[in-house]
Amino acid sequence: MGLDMYLLRKNKKSANVCEVGYWRKANSIHRWIVEHCTENGKIEDCEEIPISKDSILHLKDEAITALVDFQNGNIDGVKEKFRPMAGFFFGSMEYDEYFADDLTDTISICADVLKNTNFEEEELIYYAWW
């Protein structure tokens, strides 16, 4: 039980779907997506959110900057970009090694998605359940 987060790639013509990203209890990444990729800054359990190429680029860039800030001890810089989101079993609210791992995973997921997605024929969808 807890926050499970998925990034899916869906073919626009065939509707084939594959998972291209997964996070577990990465509540600050979840908050970033909710704040940057929804119209009203809210998300319901299992609601599908379309994610644009620009959003993936932005998330990757901010995760890289936040990871460098974290490694340099600039937690205020990290907090400007990624704030934890409280929720029932949403995971830690700390800026610790697990948070840094979430950033590293996010950078890797975004890089892979940008390299392997044909944005003319495919779309990205985020959903989380808790």
C-alpha cells in the first residue's frame, strides 16, 4: 500500500500501451507532476494525466538541478523545485538519500523517454494510485 506512480507510452493509432517509468512513494515527483501537468493542480486516485514532451524536458532539467543542489548541500534550492507531498502512505517527507535516488531515477526515466518516444505517433500518460 502506498503511492505507486506510472508513466505510460501509448500509440495514438493502435492504442498499444507500455510502461516507461515507475516510481514508488516519490511524493515530491508526484507533486511536481500535479503542479506542472494538471490544469487545476489536483489529481484523483488513478486519474490519467497527459504529459507533454516539454513537461518531460522540464522535469528532467529541474531534477538535474535539484540533484546538484542536493549534492552541494543547497537544500533551499532543492525545496524551490521539489517539495514533498503528504498523503496516506506517500512515503518520506525528508530530503535524504532516498530522495536523491528518486531524482536520479527521474533523470534516467526522462532521458530514456525522450530518446525512445516518437511524440508524433505516441503520447505519454501519468497516473498514480494510492
